[in-house]
Amino acid sequence: MIIVKPYWVDHHGTPIFSIDVHPDGKRLATCGGDSNIKIWNIEPISDEIMEDDADDTSNKRTTTPTPKLLYSINYAHSKSINSIKWSKDGRYLASVSDDRECIVWTLSPFQSANTPEIWTSIVCLKGHSADITDVIWSADNQFLATCSLDKTILIWETTKFGIIKKLEKQEKFINGITWDPMGKYLVSQSDGLICIWNTINWNCEKVIKDVVGGLDLKSFFLRSSWTPDSKYFISTQGFNKNNHSAILIGRDNFINNHYGNHNDNGNDDGNDDGNDDGNDGNDDGNDDTFELVGHTDVVSVSKCSPIIFKDNSNNYFSLILLGSVDSTFSLWLSPPTTTTTTTTDTNTNNSIKRSPPQLIMVCKEVFKNTIQDVSWCPDGLSFFVCSIDGTIAYISLKLHEISDGSLQPISHREKQQFFKKSYNFNLPNEIELFIHKRNQIPTKPITRTTQEVLSTQKQSTTLTGKKRITPVTTTY
């Protein structure tokens, strides 16, 4: 395992509130309390040789140093920026802020002598009446969702970026939202409250109050997630018998509101030191709900590796990353799942008893304050973590470090087969193919000179001798 803390990734000493890896795995976006968005080159972070090359600015070198910062969008918003998310195809970057605005950015075709890239805004979305806490793209990129302290969620279509729905039934400030991998549900989380929205009719199907703790909220953000196989929802802010946790809820239990008692194994003394053996989440044999116990304060963020892993017995597993107010982060291996159709579709399998999740590691003393956000790299074994202390960390694992060597990542084709057998759902592949193409392009964008742009403009002359010019767009 490698842990790197790049000292040069910062936001002028202010908290870094959100972090997201571009789908091509080459860029990293960060935002924070300085109202700036920064696009970083991942190579100097993940590769020590490339970092040394970036630091070598001697007169003797004959090539341009590897850039660390690709672009800084200074004062992207007028107030602190709370969340940033790349679209699934990597074409757009959405940011939301305390200034109540959501701005969508894209890579400009123009080149600057001062920066390797230029990112420009294409639209500013207004509709919330209070701070916006989170933003997320749907799996097919057709929708963009934003949530706010005004207790509403706005759904934007992504063709013209107009509002198609305003979701208003939540009772409390909304601190985070997440789509299920198939796009059938949008889930929002508040302090002690979860709402499940059906994306077909945008009705609120369930309001859940008996899963999360309902504590005095210590984190401005509650960032929940789903496992990549869509089998489990991972709620933050779990609390049971003086233990902070994340709640791992089976899809059928979650959608149909069937829950067990969240019983632990009875051996916990309430003074967990973070070295949990992963067995405190045992279910009762008729429930598919587990508690990921081990943090000493509120779990504020969960995020799963995009890769599904399979063992020799054709069981499937996911990697679950948790971040906490206690300044530590932990990595877990999900319970095994199969391609058997879920109970949501067939009303079977209620008697299946699953093995509990396994704790892989706990990382302490990497940060000095609350973990605010996490993001996985496309390889499914590397990830980034950011903190309110204004720093980030890059962690890279080897396959043998997460198991005894029996786990192997599945291909996208096998992932499609998995979703077809499990849910009768056709997982699209257009986005992944587009990402593959982006992996082949250099970091610098295709550029056009001013003269080239001017040469493509349409120009005509009126009867009075005036020139009429039809301008050419400067962004995608």
C-alpha cells in the first residue's frame, strides 16, 4: 500500500470540501473554502518520478516540466464551494456553493501560454433559496440533481439544463444525495432522515427514520453511496449502542423498508479503538443489514470502488471506503453477493444468511480534522481523500492487499451480464467506450489558434456596407 500526501495540493490553507477524480483517471478536481476550483494532474501525485520531473525547473532540461496544476478557476463562486462532480463521460464538471448556484464547466478548445488547460462555464443554474450542499449526475448523464439547506432537491435535464422537477417533501436540511447505479432511485440524507425518490414519477416512496442516528449533526455533509453491483446502500451517520457506524442495507430491505434489529455480537464494550474485526454487523439470518462499526465519531462519507470483484466461487464483492469526523478513514469488503435475482423482483431469498462485511484497514493520523469527501480512481484500487484541515491524500492498493489472492476484478462485459441476470437491466456501455477514447488523448486539449477561429466565422456585408459576423462558440 502507498500513501502520499502531496503538500502542493491546497486551497490557500482553507478546508477542502470536495474532491473528484475525472473518469479518464488523469485529472483531479478539488474545491474549498477559498471559492476556487482546481484541476490537478494526477501523474505527479501517483508517480514519484513524474513529481520529481515536475519539480525540476533547472536551466539544463530540454523538455517542459510535467505540470502539477492544470487549471485554477479562481473565484468560481462568490462563496465556499461545497461539492464538485464530473459527469460520467467526463465532459462536464458541476460545482455547487453557499452562493446558491450550480455552475457547469467544460474544457475549452483554446490554449493559454500560462496553463496547460482552460475550463470555462457553460451555464449557471439558479433555483435554490439556500446553500447548496451536494450535486450528482445520473448514471446515464441525462439528469443533474442538486440539494440544499432549503430542504429541496432540484432535478435538471442536461440538454438545455432546465428544471424538470422540484422535490420538496423532506423535513430537514438535505446534506447529501446519491443515485442508485441503475438510475431507478435517488436517495437523499438529512440529520437522522433518509428519503427514497422514485425517478420514474419522482414520488417519495419511503421516508426512513429508524436507521441513522439523528444525532447533533457534526458534519455539514452526509455523503451516502451504493455498491457498484447495486446490491447495497451505504448510509452515513449510523449510531447504535454508543457506536458510530455506516449502515449497509440490502437493496430489498432498503426499498421495501424491511430492517432487522442491527444487533451486534454482544461483545462490544462501547470503547471501540477503530480496530474492529468486522463482525459487529452480524444479521439475524432474515435480514440483509449490517453495521460497519469502528469509528469513534460520526461517519460523514461513504464511497465504493467502481470495480466489482469476484472470487473462485463466483461470489461478488465491493470495496467500501468510509470517512469520519474522527479524522480517520476505513476500507471494508462487502458481504458476498450472487447474480440471483433480488427479492425486490421475486420476493425470494429472505432466508439467506450472508457473511458479514470484513474490515481491511483503518488509517489514522493521516489527517488532523474531519474527512469531507473521498473519490476512487477508475482502476478501483486507488483513491483520494480530502479533509477540513486543507490537505488531501492519495492511497494505492495492490490486489493481494484486499484479499488472499482469490479476488479478481470483473470486466465491463461481465458487469453487464451481472446486471442482466440480477435485475433484468441492460447496463449501457456507451459511456465506458467514450471514457476509453478519452484515455487515449493527451492531457492538453486540442487547441485552435485565434486565426483558425476567425477563419471559420461567417461574415457578410449589408447593403449599407456594414459587416455582419456570426461568432463561433469558444467552448464545446
